[in-house]
Amino acid sequence: MDGCQKIATLLLALDTSVAADLLGKFSDEQKARIVETMLSINYLEHDAVEQVLREFEGLCGQENHAISEARERARGVVTTALGDDEGDSYLDAHDPAANADAFAVLSRLDAHQVAGVLDGEHPQTVAVVLSRLHADKAGQVLSALPPDVASDVVQRTATSTRSAPPEVLTCIGEVLLRRVAALSSDDDPWVAPQRRYQLIANMLAEANGSTRDAALAAVREHDPDSGEKVRDMMFLFEDIPVLSADALRAVIGSLDTQTVALALKTASDEIKESIFNSISKRAGQTLREEVEMLGPRPLSAVEQAQQAVVKAVYRLREEGEITIERGGEEEMV
């Protein structure tokens, strides 16, 4: 055994809480290797465990050190160390067996990637695949499919009276794994224009105002079409007026008044009125007074406050609390 295998064996032999505590002592990179090693073990012979324990004499006094159900013990160690939710996510990412399960692999892709993998498949096959995914992910994938295909898939799922035979699932899984592997080989974001635009949009959204404006202007000058596509994928402080009153009220309510007031110090009248009109008269008056009482402030501080507002918009959008609409159509951010 190499060092990593010995550590994995030791952790599997120890009490779960003790093993979890020890696992937490390793670096993230070491932890990943140890977890992957533990999850790749199905059974450890008594002699193999004894050999390791002799090197760590005194840590374990059992007479029979054979380890059965090693994978379950490994999962117990990880979830105890990291908590149930984080542990499950960590295990999904580092479990070699899960990486060989096409449906587990698909569950870790975003909905549009899964829809791309399923592109061209018969609706019955798509129905079988979606039935093996979590309802949330299946619903997202369904929304990413062409409407006629989605309707056909739902109809076939509703009228199906038999589950797919194991050999059919195996065949489908093998095909999907090959497609996912091909997808991974083209994972460079510069290959797909939409991913490239989104990457740039994400970077610029985190940049300060002067850097962002200069970069966008340069892109638009060189390639107006690409510049517009990048801008459309971004939500900036200047976009505040596109939010509904309900959405703005939720955003403002999630922030402290001083942050909002500072963000409004250099804001346009349109932005100010959008915010004031979304909240109660009393809250609006309080906010106006806060803005008026502000003395000279560094531009960087104002931009930081505006970025806090933007981040609140993104956070609430991700949590499903608000939607962002441009020209009547929901804009995904």
C-alpha cells in the first residue's frame, strides 16, 4: 500500500467521528485523494488492515479488523466531517463509482448541458433519462428543450406503464457517458461563443466601473454584435430601472439603508426615482435624508456600495425571489 491507501484504511478502521476529525486535519488536495481512495475500496482483508494498524500501534484494539461495507463507512466519515449537505456534494464530486454512472454525471451538469447531450435523442429516451434525475434538474432540463420535444417527453412519461429494462439503461448510460466525455474535451470556454460571452460578462460584472466601461467600449468598437451580447448578459447598477417595484423592494430590503444611500450618491435621477417609488413614503423619506446627509465620499466607496446592490440582485435572482426582465422577456443572469 502507498501512503494514501494506508491513511484511507486507517480512517475506515476507526470510529466514524474520530476518522472525520482526522480527515479534517488534511489539506483540501490531500483530503480529495484520501476520499477518492476510500470510495474505491469495496472490502479490506483482515491481514491488510492489521498491517496498517501495526504501523499505528495503539490506535485500534479490535481482534477482527476486516472491514465490510467500506464505501458506506467512507461516506459516513465524510458527511460527519463536512455535514450532510456539503458532504453529499463532496462525495458526488470525488466518488469514482458515481463518475461511472451516467445519470449521476448528468445530475452534476447544468440543465443546458444536459439538454445538449440529449439533443437528437428519441423523446422516449429523453423521458427515460429525465425519470432518473432529481425532479428539480429534470424540470430545468425540460425547460431547456424545444417546446415540442418537451411536450412529447411529458406525454410519453405520463403514458408509460413499464420501467426501462436494466440492459436498456446500461446501453443509454454508455452512450451518454461518451457524449459527456466529448463535451468535457471541449470544455474550453472559448470554443462556444455563448460561454465566451458569459465568461467575459461575469468578469466585467466584478470589475470597477471605469475598467468595465472602457472594456465594453473597446469590445463594441471592435465587434458591435459581440459587445451587445456581452452587455445583455450583464446586470449593472444602471439597469436598476428594469426591475419591477416588487423586485426592487426585495433588493432594498435585503440591504442596510446606509449602503443604499451611498450607492445613490452618483446615481441618475431615473435610478433614484425607481428606488424611491418602490418603497413606502416613510422609507423613501428616510432614504432621501440619508443621501442628503452624506458628505464627500471616495468614488471607490460609492462603486463598492453600488456593487453591493448588484450582488443583492444576483443573489435574490438565484434564490428565486425576484426575476429580471428586459423588454418583457426574462433575462437570465
